[in-house]
Amino acid sequence: RKEFSFFDDKKPLILWMPTHLKNLAESGRNISPWITRLQKLHDKFYILIRIHPKTLITNPDVATELESNGLIVDKKQDRNLCELYKSADLVLADFGASVLSAIYMKKTLLLLGFNPLPQSILKCQKFEYLDLEARKYIPVINEVKQITTFFKESMQGDIPNTLKIRELLFGLEEEVCSIHEVAEILLKKLHDSNNRIAIKS
């Protein structure tokens, strides 16, 4: 928190972890629509966004857009992502490994919605990817006011139990501390033939 001048310990920290969209024409499309919406939360939350390194390459202007709207961007290349997850009170994600990482790290998680879904995501829907499976259990939101409501409910324990969802997706594996170990576990799950079976039409 101190690294980013988040000095008020009573102010919750939101970690925003958008995935990288492989379609070049769609790069940043899962980020831009949420920028002005999340601005409305500045008085209630600290917001830190970690942009996927590939997105910074395909769409370098997205970081400037975020910062010009008052959002804090983490650009440290050798960042230990486990430390980011641990420091967050709430994680915002959409698709990909960040969804699974947040669940694995036992974090309170919300998934940001899209309308319509990007083509690169639609192409994945014929497969049973583990991050898509997770969307059956994690709330997907489309309005920023839902974040505040969800966070209040999470503090009261009125949300799906993260530990139960973690056990459902990962079994009873012990939590590890190294982001490289987490990555190995996620890659194993993502590429397991049981989690990537074409859905019969």
C-alpha cells in the first residue's frame, strides 16, 4: 500500500486484473468501458490496476488513458503478483488466469461483464475452460454500484463462499506463496484434458 501512497488502512483496496484480449482490434476493450465507471469509487476505495504485459505492447495508450483518469497503474515488470493479491480487499477480473489466481489466493472476487462479449472470448466458449467454469459461481456485474453493494455483503459473509469455490475448482491443494508455483498449478489445470473438452453441438 505504501508504495502507491495508499495510506488510509481503513479504505479498502480494489485490485483490477483485466485479461489480455488476443484479437488486436479488441485490445483494451475490456478496460476502457470501465474506466469512467470506476472513477466513481475513488472516495470509497483505493483502485490499483495491473495491466497484462501483452496489452501494454499491443495498446500502450491504455495506461495513459487510465492514469489521466486518476487510476493507479502498476507497471513494475518483476512484480510478485501474489503480493498484489494478498494486499487486495477485492479483486476485479474478467477472464483468464487472473480469475483463477484470485480464487486460488482465496480473495473476494467480482467479474466484470461485457456487452457484447469480445470475439476472442466467444471463440473460447465451445471449450470447457476452467476460467469459464468459474463464471458459473462468481458474480458477474455490469454496473459500478454493484461493486459497493457486493463489498458490503462480502463483509457480512453474504456471498458465495470463496473457499468452497476454490475447493470445487482446485481440490484441497495447499496454498503456495510463489507466483511461479501458482502459475504452474494454473497451467496444469488450464491444459488438463478434463478441463478443455469441446462441447458437443
